[in-house]
Amino acid sequence: VVAEFPRSKKLIKYPRVALTSASYNAYESGYKVTVSGFVNSSNIPWKAFNGIDYEVGMLLSGLNYDTNGNANTTGTTASRLSPSDSTPYGEWLKLELPNKIKLDRYVFTSRNSATTSTWSQSVEAGQVWGSNSSDSDWVHLHTFTNSGFTGGSQSAYFDVRTDNYYKYYAFIVTKTFAAGDNGYLCVPELKYFGVPEYDPD
């Protein structure tokens, strides 16, 4: 008698642990966080993955956005994750995972009145890219043009359902909710949901 037990399709949240400062530009439980730039030592990249949905979290520099919220494409403030792979201009948050996963959904949050605040603006539009190399071979996975935030603490959910497995994921913000000032971009929490390429369980 031969019995087959197919692997569960239940989605797993990544990171699977709440990250701390040890994850910034270094490995913590197999995860590593890198970013295009951040504001100060209190609001640093790993806070986007510490499991607290609506705290101030990570504040990106905000210098890459004009007064309409659009990412600048020229000048010294322009930034791209990888010009060789046609990634868009904007600020980015990159997460390295211990193992490859197939992404199914991602979720990110806003905080308080961040659609109008010049101090901590929310994400309005952006993209998610995947790769199996930390600095190249990036593949576009998803674009959203409106997070749907209207103010207050909210969450945005987007389905991806890629067929491929990636070890690196980059969240690239191409537009913020402008308020007459470049301000700062606030990403309180970012979560990826998917299945691992090889399930240890």
C-alpha cells in the first residue's frame, strides 16, 4: 500500500520571528534587513519586521519624493534598488530570508494620520520584486497604485501568487501621500505570506 501525503498549502508569515536590531545589515535567525536609507537611530529598518503593526516603525529618509509624493527620477536624491534590472525609482526595503519561499500575499500598515502628516507619510503606491541574488537578477512580482489608506491605523493586503521561489524580496515605494512637503515615509510593519520551497515540517 502506498499513501501520499501532499504538503499543506497553509500560508506562513515571514519573517517567522519578530526581528530586532541584530537583523540590520547582519543575520538574525537567518534573516537580514537592508534599506535605501533611514532617518534616525530610533526609527530603523528592522522595526518594519518586529511584529508591531501600528507603531511609528521604520521611517525612510523621504528625500526621494517630490511635493506630490512621486519618487524623483533625476538628481542626487534619485534612488533605485538595481538600475541594471529596471527596478523603479523610490525607496526600498529588502529582506533576505533563510530559505526560498513562493510569495502569495503581502501586507503593510499605516499609522495614525499618516496620509496627511508631513512627518510620517504612508505608502500610496509601490512594487514588490524578488531575486535569488542579493544585488542582481531582480524580477518584478507585483505593482499597486493605491494602498487604499484613508487615514488612521490601517492595513493594505495584496495577492501575488508567483510560481517561483525567491530568497530575497524588495518592497519599493514609488509614491507617498504628499502633504506639501517631502516629509518622511513611514512603514510601521511589512509581512510576507507564502510557502517554503522545502518544508522542514
